[in-house]
Amino acid sequence: MPVDDSRLKGFFRLSVEERRSIVAELAELSPESVEALSKYGELDEVSAERMIENVIGTMSLPVGIATNFLIDGSQYLIPFCLEESSVVAAASNMAKRCLSSGGFTTNCDNPVMIAQIQVLDLENITDAEKVINDSKQELIDICNSLPSTMIRLGGGCKDIETRQIDTMSGRMLIIHLLVDTRDAMGANAVNTMAELVSPKVEQLTNGRVHLKILSNLASHRLARASATFTPEELSNNGDREDGLQIIDAILEAYHFAVSDPHRAATHNKGVMNAISAVALACGQDWRAIESGCHAWACQSNGQYSSMTKWSKDEHGNLVGSMETPMAVGIVGGASKVHPAAKANLQILGVESATELAGIIVCAGLAQNLGAMRALATNGIQAGHMSLHARNMAVSAGAVGEEVESVAEIVKAREGPITQQLVSEILAELRSN
């Protein structure tokens, strides 16, 4: 279940151990989950060896908690796993700024994945397509003949679609199996079904089945999120006029991303800073999620564009929304193998894959606004470099108390901050 309150005032000022203790209590973490997080999420070599080939070790990334998220009336603490500073802070900040308007709302499709079957060498492709459509139920029954918990729980192949496409290899018949994967991401299930039914497809069409594999453009598995931000909440000091100016500046930035793929790539990278980070923290196939999100960003007009939508309502409020494929699962895969991923799912308290999908899209929407607001006001470097100062100090060779001393000097400086400047600050500090 979600937590009672995601508003953790002063959370960032606490030590790592203190933060972990608070989250453990709020999320009612098991001792095993607390231990997994306290060990920095490291896998033992036996577990790592089972996950990939030629293992030589493991690698850690920080896990931070984004606070203030009110989603569909419930409070969530959202784990982010990534190496980039300012992302968790920005998402938390933007989530706080829509609390007065009710937070985020979500709407997610059923968890339907697509398995694609490529049929070649057809004498008459139109006749082949007709026979597949006439034999839908027979093919569906073959797919659902698998002994599967997913099917027992109401999932399985629900429909079949066909498409003809022109390619450099000639015209092809593409068959889509539409499979409800329930609370699994579903890659293994849909791939197995595609392979199981392919001999029958060849028999029916007198063609040759070539590729049979899932599609990561999960266009039947969309997750949607929206939120409203008042001018007062988006302002620096609660002043409505200041907030209205900020909203106009944010919309100008958004319109740039809609119209220019070069800007859209960076704009959407900010969205994925959150989406990929939450997916990684929860043991999801974040690469599959990224490919689906970026592919969907080209759907509306054939040009790569913004993943998010922003507008101003009749009251002058900023309204944001996002719709994107979101193939996630809470059963199977790394989410059940990696101890830290299991702990992070426990922190979220999600009870279904669709709930997790909605939360991830909310995080992406919040992070996108955080980046645009920073760009439209003080510039991205002001907040980012302030949080990044410690990393730069360490890169310059600072150790122990030097790290905080150099970081404080860096944050107090005006103008551009470069790694060379940080090195000079450290040298000067050591010479005194």
C-alpha cells in the first residue's frame, strides 16, 4: 500500500541512515529489504552470475527517494536509481507544487503486449491475411494452450491483428498477437506464444514465418498522467503575476520542443531522467521502456517531438499531461531477483503493474516540468551545478572535509563554474 504521507519536511538534511530508517518505517519494510538497501543494493556473485554472462563483478548506483507525490489520492515515496544530481530534488519540488490542486491523476490501459510474426514468401498476401483473420479463434486457442499462471489469472492472447507493410525486401504480412500479461512485463510470455503459433500460421498461409518477437512499442499498453499547477505554486514567492510569467516562459520552452527534434531530444531526456530512474530502481527493463517512449514520441505527426503536453487553462493554471507506452511488471524478472529492486517495490507499495506504470509516468511529468521551469527562470546550471559541486570537488581530488569546503566556495561563486576552476579552488584552499 502507499504511505500515509509523502511530505517529508527536511528529509534532505538527514543522514543516509536516518532517511533509510524513516522510509523503512513508513513503508513497513521487511528486515531483508532494509538490509538490501543498507548494503547499497549490491548483488552477491552467485545472484549476478545467474543474471548475465561472463560476470566479473557488480556496480552500484545511488537510490534516492522522491517525496511529495500525491497520485490518484494516495501518497507515494518514489525510489530513483541514477547517477545524475538534481533529478530527485527537481521531481520532488514539482510534485509539491501541484499538491494544492490535488496532485497527479492517472489512467492506464490494460497490460496488453504485442508479439509480432513476420510472414514472407506469400503467393497472395491479401488471401493470406484473410485466412489469418478467419482463423483468429483457432490461433488464439493455440496461444492460450500454454500452462500459464498468467492465463489462469485472466490474461493470455485476447485478439489478433494483421498488417501489410512495404519494405526493401518486398511486401510483408505482419501478424500481431495481443496478449494480456497481467502483472508481468510479459516479454517471455509473448515470445513463447509467437513461437508456439508460428507453425500453424505457416500451414494456413503457405508462407514462411521469419521473425517472431515482441514489440517494445507497446501501443496497446499506454499509461497516462496529468496534473495542474497554479501560478501561485509555480512562482518563487507565491505571487500570482510572477507565476503567470513563469507559466508563459515554460510554455514557450515547451513549444520549442514540440517543433524542433533537436530540442525535443534534450527535453525528452529530462522526462526519461525520471522514468528510467524509477524503472531501474524497481528492476524493470528500462531499455525497453525507453525505446517505446521514444518511438511513441514520433507517432503524432511523423516527427520526433515532445513526450509531454503543456497548456494553460481558463484560470491561468498550467496543465501538464503525458501518454506513453509503459510495459512494466511486478512479477518475474529482476524485480523478483535483485534484493534492492524488491525493496524499492516494497517502498512504493504497488499492487499491480498498471499502478506502477502510472507512478512512473507521473515521475516523468514532474521531472519534465522541473527541467523546463529551471530553464525558463534561472537557467539549468544554477540548481544543477549547486548540487553537482560535491562531485566536481571529488573529481578535482578533494578528500574528507575538503569536499564540503570546496563545494561551498563553488556554490558561492557567480558566473560559469568549470572543472578547472574547481581544481584551482582546491589548490588555493590547500595552500592557505
